[in-house]
Amino acid sequence: MMTEDIGQWCTQVPKVELHLHLEGAIPHAALWELIQKYGGDPSVPTREALGARFQYRDFAHFIAIWIWKNQFLRAYEDFTYIAEAIARDFVRQNIRYVEAFFSPARFIHHGLELQNLTEAIRQGLARVQGVEVALVADLVRDLGPENAAVTLRAVHEVRELGVIGVGIGGSEPLFPPELFADVFAQAQRLGLRTSAHAGEAAGPTSIWGALRTLHVDRIGHGTRAEEDPYLLDYLAEHAIPLEMCPLSNVSTRVVAAIEEHPVRRYVDRGLVVTINTDDPQMFGNSLADEFRVLHERFGFSRSELRRLIVQGIQASWLPAERQHEFINTFQADPAW
């Protein structure tokens, strides 16, 4: 495959995404409209200045900017608005299926009820044809396990809106997985699937905690797993999917440079790797960009990229028959 056509192919080929935060995927035009709705912000005097806000010194700085951005999501209609804009962006990228995190507990200080916020998101997503979006509630580790339990109860009440799982994101070193053992056990009793951000801003101990204490189905990121060779063996032996986000890890300085990212080493070692964007509008990446970088910087062939896409479908929380349907549809697509 020639490098000059890889970008076009990565855009056109059908794709899935398993690790994306809705609040980090708001197109800049839509976010700018919300900023203006709420009176503007001196730090972004122009639409062009907005992009400059999304440059990060480290992971803690990224979290601070995440919180800054959230202040412009204050009403249910805001969530309907961004959900529709995000879904249209998925269709533009030919992303056919997404399991998307959303963080309702981050917005209760605006007087928003978690159930109604979830409904507002679903209303926006439903306005767009051509992509299926399932929701995964981020229990937000920074807010503690008691708040996580409240969020879990609320989203369970609206399971019919397409909430299929829960996860924990946020400040990983400060709030280790073990704090959330009871909440995750309850989520699993309720039939929800589970994931945890681990091995991103903390090391292998965080991943072990997510596996041994939370018993998660997938690991979000897992970038630092290779610091413990036994952990890599365990992940491979048990076929635990990793929701990897290479360009995100570079943007937040988890990895110093893309060439140092372990994605190629993990694939070669037989780990179950899926490719995702995390917070694409905060990092300036697309899913097509992720696959293009895998080809250009790590030498992934087109057949290997196809395999990663199929692996993403197989690692999804879709029923087996739906997975088979997606695989067959993708393989029959002219761009495949």
C-alpha cells in the first residue's frame, strides 16, 4: 500500500470505536456556539483561539481543561445539541458503531438530573442515521465511590436509552480502582458491562487493580502495561481487550513521542488491541488519523489494519449475532 493513498483509505473504510468520551468529541464549531450562548470566555476571544486551549503540559493539565470546557454544558438542550453534532461527525468519518463514554455526574451542579441528561443525549443521537451509538456511563473516579453508586443507580433506571456499561475515568493515580470494588460488583449484578481507565496516568498496579478487584471486561488505554512483563502475559493469555488511544497518549504526555508508543509491541505479542481516539476534538485527531499513523509510523499493513477493525467489533459489547452482522457488512463494503 502506498503512503499517499493511506489517508483516503483510512477515512473511507468502515470503522468502530470503543473508547470515546462524548464531552471530548464536541466539534469546535458546536463548542464555540455554546461558549457564545453563555456569554463568551476571555481565554478564547475568537473561534480560532479555541484550538489553542487544547494544548497540554501534562495529564493533570488536560483534566483541568476538560473541566473548563464542561462549564459550557449547562442545560439538557446543550447535550441534545452536542450529541447530534458528534453523531454527524461519526457519519462523516464512516464510523458505524460507537460505545461512547458520558460523564453525567460532572453536571449535576447545574441542577441537571442524571436520567434526564441521558435522555437528552439519546434524543440528539437519534436525529442522525448511519451510526449506532451505545452509551457507557463514566462513574468519574474523582468524585468518589459514593457518587459513583448514585450515578450507577440513575443510569440503570434508563437502561432502555442504550446504556450498556460503566467505566471510570479521571485522575487515575489519586483514585485507584480498589475504591470502586463494590460499585463495579453491583454494576455487574445489574448486567452492565465494565471498563476502567488504567495504565494511562498510572502504572501496572492500576491495571492489576482493575482486573483483580473490579473484574472489568476491558481496559481503557493500558499503555503502561509493558512495565510488567507478567502483566502482558496475563493480558494475552486471557484475551482482555485494550482500548488503546495512541495519539491521545502523546497529547497528554503519557508517551513522549508517537514512536515510543507500545501499540506495535502489544500487537506483535498477541494482545487484543482496539484503536480509538479518546477525546478527538480535544486532541485534534480522528479515527482515520489513528490508523494512518499506525501505517506510517509502525508499518501496519492494510490487512493488519483490517484485522484491528474486526478486533474492535469482536471486543465490543454487541451480542455475537450483531458482531457477525457488522463484520459481514464491513467486509462487503467497497472500501474494505
